[in-house]
Amino acid sequence: MPPKPVVASYCVTFLAPEMLHVYRQIRGLQEFQPVVLTEKWIHRDRFPFDPSLVEVIPRARLRALRKLWYKQVTRRPIPASARQVQTIERVLRQREARVLHVYFGHIGLYLLPLLRKRLLPTVVSFHGADAGVDHHQPQHRAALLELFQVADRLLVRSEALATELRKAGCPEAKLRLNRTGIPLEDWPSVAREVPADGAWRLLQACRLIEKKGLDLSLRAFARLHRDYPAARLVIAGEGPLQTGLEALARELGIQDAVAFRGFLDEAGLRAEMQRAHLFLHPSRTGSDGNQEGVPNSMLEAMATGLPVLATHHGGIPEAVTDGVSGLLVPENDGPALTAALRRLIDDPDLARRLGTAGCASVRETFSSAARVADLERIYAEVGSRWKAG
């Protein structure tokens, strides 16, 4: 059997906890052999990977000074150094890579000094924040337009992200929708009973950052808790806002009813989802333009039959049909979020129907195996077009 063609996956950090979807995608490849190029290899215990398939690219010298110069003085995207570009070129040749996949649009901008060389077919995937942050700056817009020209395909996780890239000037012919899937076999559906004592258990699982709307979740839960003192809210995840969110919980008087679980591995998160009755994800556009694609934790919750309450934001409506497979409310609308939460608790039959429909929808559209197969077809497409050209 001939060896599989090599795809070089560039992830500056391999892997941050919130990049589980990247790990699943790379590990799930069947027709291509992945090789990972990274500048920082972390969390190896959480994301085990064959060391022989990882190449660590040394970081640029005077990194802090370079960052200050480009961000504060020139206001241009920070580029990879000439030494780094030479190292990456050498690794790509040694590994006989046939396709380069750059994860995240802003890393595509960082690698422009390499991509301009047009060494091999290149795919750049956008996941959410990288489709809007800093694009109001002229230098960033110009760099983004150049990225659109030198990349062979631009992948997006949702139609909402595709719309953002079209607005930014991305050629339609280069855009491809490649949704992130989940391993459905790891997220079985679970039957849930209405808690007789009012001990509703709510869950939100995400990185603790602005766009996740965690402050909205806390305020809505505080209103609910007045009538259901046995209710509990579990927040699973890590992030820079944790201290402020804990302070908000104390201010609202619900600190004893809210549990900050920190990062949970798949088994731990699955256990929390199985115990929960409702899943919250009131995403919003961050002050820096950061937006969601389609949140993985929300898909995992839906796969288990957990009723979802989220917002009309980013790619969420592409996974949740309001009133059919979950409930959606406007961004930043605390009263609407509270009202929808009470609606689900007051009408358990509705919650059950939404959970069942959400489970069916995810299993039809967001299978990891099917979405990885889509990605490999894109790799094959750009490879064949490159040869032909």
C-alpha cells in the first residue's frame, strides 16, 4: 500500500484546552498523514499525540520587542521571522508535505512571509474570532486581502463566518464550509427526569471570556434561584474572567449555588452533561469583534439530548432552530434569557421535545467522521488543482 500523502497542520500552540476541535480534526484524518508544526507544545497529557509527528519551530528572537514594534508602532500583523520561515520550509521539504493547513486566520497573516512563496497548496481555516478581530485597521485589512489571494482555500465553520469573509473581500470560489464535528459515539443520548424538589441543574461549558456571555448566565440564574433555591449552576472551563465571575456570583448572593469546575476532560464534561437538566450558552459579539462559530460544547450537549438555551449569534442558529431544537434569544438580552429559562422549567414537555430534536439534528449534521471526510476532500481538491496548474 502506497504511503498516505502528508498534510502539515500549523498550530502555533498545540494545544490550548479550547482547541479540542482542532485535535479531533487532525487525529481523525484517514486518507492523509498529519504532521503538526507548532511553536509551543503544551497539555500533552490532555491531548496525546505521536511525538514523531510533531515538529517544534523555534520562536522568533526578541519576541516581545517584535510584538511591541508591530502592534504599537507599525500597527501591522506580526509576521514570522525570516529564520522561522527558513525552518518551516526545511521541515516541509523533509516531511514531503503535499498540503499545508494553517489553523486560524490570524496565523495565516502571521505566516504570510511563508505563504507568499507558494511552496505547496495551502488551506487556512477560520474559526470565529479570527474572522473579525483587528480588521478595522487598514494594515490588517490589506494583509487579509493578500491572504485571500495566496491561500488556495479558506475554510469556515459556519455560514455566518463565510458571510464575514465575503464582506472582507474573500473570493467566493475559494470559500468552503467545513463544520466542526463531534465524535457522536462519545456523547450518547441520556434520559432526564424532572427534579421533584426543584433541584434544577444548569450547565455552561466554555472558555471564560467575554463572548460566552457568562455574566448573563449568572444574572438569569440568580433570578431563577429566588424561586428555586435548590437549583444549581455549574460552569465548566478556564479563562481570564473567572475571578470577576466569582465576584459577580457573590454580589448576586448565589455563590453557594454556583460551582466553577475549571477545565474538565471529556469524561468529566460528559458526566456533568448527564447530570444536568438544561444547557446555557448566551454568546455575544465581544468588544474586540470576537464571535462564535458553532460552539462544540453546545453540540456535545445537544447530542446527549440536553435542552439548549442560546442566542441568535454567529453560527449558533445554524445548529439550533428556535422553538424546534432549542431556544434562542437576542444577544445581551438578560430579561429574554431569564424568560426563556423559566419557560423551559415551567414546561418540562417542551424541554424534552427540544432536547430530543436537538439530539437528532446534531446526529444528522455534525458527525466528526463525516466532517473530517469533507476536509480530506478539500485537501485532495487543492492538491489535484495544484498539480494540474
